[in-house]
Amino acid sequence: MPRRLLLMRVVGLALAALAFVTLISLGNWQVRRLHWKEALLASVDQRLQETPLTLAEVEKLPAGELEYRPMTVTGRFEHDRERHFFATHEGQSGYFVYTPLRLEDGRAIFVNRGFVPFDMKDPATRPEGQVTGAVQISGLARDRLDQKPSAIVPDNDIAQNIFYWKDLDAMARSSGLSADAVLPFFIDAGDAPNPGGLPVGGVTRISFPNDHLQYAITWYGLAVTLAVIVGLLAWRGRRRHD
């Protein structure tokens, strides 16, 4: 066999071996991700079944244990400070209304009270829902975001009071609240109806795409296909040589 042809075969086999190892590694990584996602789903499902915690109990939770915890809190809404998060609900465009709830100790927490249609962003169009006095809110604790989740997400329009990602510090500053006086997480209110029907509560979407098994099968399948192709080429080459 000519030396050049032999060298080409050796290089080809080396590249095929590298590709095979890479494909197997990608499949293994997806399997690990699958196990992680299944554990996450089980953890969230368990949290949703728990008895609601008090604010004091939630604040004692270690890092990473707050998301989707049922909780209750009592305070008074400060409707003149509400912030608006651009969203869709049941196919309709509009906003989630985030309103500071002033607690007895003087601190505040932003509550996602729910959805209002695009043309009802102005609180004056829904006065019945601007409840006064002390209220008890039941809902789910939600983590804050420390940075914009993706480059494709628009920047928040502070001047127009339109938020595209939950920048808690910006929400606090733009509403005239001191960041130090605002709790470092949110509450998504439950589906208890508000007077006048707006905002529509219970808008929390708990959805975790879990396609890791499909991806793992794809990578492993490509690895097997590659091995079969290399094996067939080697077999044909041997037959020709014989």
C-alpha cells in the first residue's frame, strides 16, 4: 500500500475515533442533564404540595431553595408604584402587574398580582382591582434575576414603565423605593379573584422542557452510525486489498 494512502487512512481513522468519542461524550452529558432535570421536576412538584410558609420561614431558606415555595404574606399594596412586565396570557398580549406590598416592619416585596390586557395598563381603567387596606397574599416565592437572561431580550423601558426582564433593583428604583427596603425576591399571587376581575391572578407557568433523552438518543445514534460506516469502509478496503 502506498505510504501516502496509508497515512490518509490513519488520519481518517483518528478523526473518526475523535468524532466517535465526542458523540458519546455528548450523549453522556445529555443523560446527566436528564437526571438533573428529572430531579428538578420532582423537587418542584414536591414544593408545590407543601403547606404555605410564612415570610419568616421563607427568609430562612438556604440559597437555591426558595423558587416555587408556597407562602403567605400580609401587607398593604402601594398601587401608585406598580410596575408592568410585558407578557402574554392565554394568547392575549398585555402585562403582569408587579405591585409593592408594604409589610408591617416597613419593608416591601413586589407581588406579581397577575395579568391585565394591553389596553388596561393604566390603573385608572381598573379601579375596582386597586384594593386598599391590609390584605393577605398567598402565592409562590420566585427568585430574582441578577442579569438579563438572554441577549435577545430587549432592555427594560424604564421611562415607559415596561419591563422585559425582572430587574428587581430597577423596579425598586423606578418606583421610588430604596433597594435596601425591598425583599430580594418576588411573589406570584395565586388565582384568588381580584375585585373587578383584574388583574387575573395565578399566571405562574411551571414548565421545564425535558428533551434530554431525545438528544441523548440522537448523539448515541450518530455515534453508532459513524462506527457502522467506518466498519463498512474498513471491510470494503480489506476485500479490495485481498
